[in-house]
Amino acid sequence: MAEHDVSVSLGGYLRALREAGQGSLEEMARATRVSLRHLEALESGRLSELPAPVFVKGFIRAYCHFLGESPDEALGRYRDMLGQRLAPEARPPAPRAAPAWSGSPIFISLILLVVFGLGLLAVNLGFRRGSKPAVPDLAPRAKVEAPSPAAIPPAPGATSAPPVASADATAGGPTAQRLLVKALEATWIRIQPDDRGAVEELLAPGATREWTAEKRFLLTVGNAGGIEIELNGRPMPPLGARGAVIRQLELPRAAAAGS
């Protein structure tokens, strides 16, 4: 059957229902809130004047309910008029098939390349950010700020220098100065008794060292707040803040000036 004949059949079917129920389009428009223009177009088969099919189906239901009739027959005629074989409205729509190219090897390879590239970018950014570590506030900071190159600790063979210096000072005759250093934190120190060779050492927390001299000591400390000092048995005030570097501090002259 041609589309024109089908549309006339739908309109004639609806109009026959209305006339059998002795209702007017005006009454139907007021009761159903469907515009009179759309009701007239529906009965006359003027599809171009009607909105989208989803609205037209609502008009048909309202039309039939107003007359106390089931809308199934009219909806079936409307589907035939549109040339569609629609499933019952209660049935969910069929799942949408994935594009044919989505499972192709080329598409999968492109996805893998993108993921791999993003991974390399993330690793590269993380490496650049991690290439400048923050300087710790404790012993490592003292190492960084320690004087160099002159203040670099000697080779392992020179680690016995502190007792040697003490022995030399003792063997040299009577001494007038005695310096005691106790490490509270890991601290690098460099000490020169009188005009003898300087001694350098990295003290571990809790370590204690003692030196003697006839006149003075020259002291360089990489962590001023990391040690306690006694000069000739008398505790000295703190040399400085934690992590501060003290260079060429002369004792006991500096001690006398500080007191």
C-alpha cells in the first residue's frame, strides 16, 4: 500500500473512532492539551505539519484515551505509515555495535603507542624533577657547606691523626691548652693546634675528641650547632646555629673575647 493511502487509512481510522464516540476535535483539544491544528493534521494525514514521531505517538495515545479506546491499533497503523518495523516499546534498544575498525591491529597498535609515549613522558618529567634533590637540613647540609677544597677530609690513612696530634703535643713538654669536643650530630671539623698540621675528621653523634696545644687552636666546623666544646675544662657557649659553618675560629682568644 502506498504511503498516501496508509496515511489516509490512519486518519480515517481515528476520525471514525471520534465520530463513533460523538466527540469533537475542540473538546478533545481542551481535554488532551493537544493543539487543534495537530489533531486536524493527524485526521487528515498531513504528516508534514506534525512534529517528530515521538510526539505524534503521544498525540495518538491521548486521542484514543479521550475516546476510551486502546491506542495499539492506531499506533500500529502509524508505524506502518512510517515504513518502520518497530519492536514493542517495552523492549530495550539493541546494543550499539562497535565500529569495525576498533578491533583492527592497526588501531590497537596506535593505542599502545600512545600509552607508551605517555608513560615515557611521565618518567622523563619525574626524572627531571628528581634530578635536583633538596639539601637535608642536618649532616648532609653541613657537608655541602664545608669549605673545599682545602677542607676536604684526608684519605683513610690519615684517620689516626687526632691521637697522633695529642701524643705529639704531650711529648713536646708541658701544655697550657686542652680542647674537648663532643658531637651531638654528625659534624665535620678541622682543627690546627698551634702551628702544627691541621687535623680533619667527620664526627659521628656521641663521639668525643680531645686535643692539646701550647697557645691556641684554629677550629673550622661544618655544623656549628652539632657539637659541644670545653676549653681547659670549662664549657663554652654554642658556636652557632644548627647547620651553620664556622671558619678559622681561634681559641682561646675567641673564648676570651666571647666571655
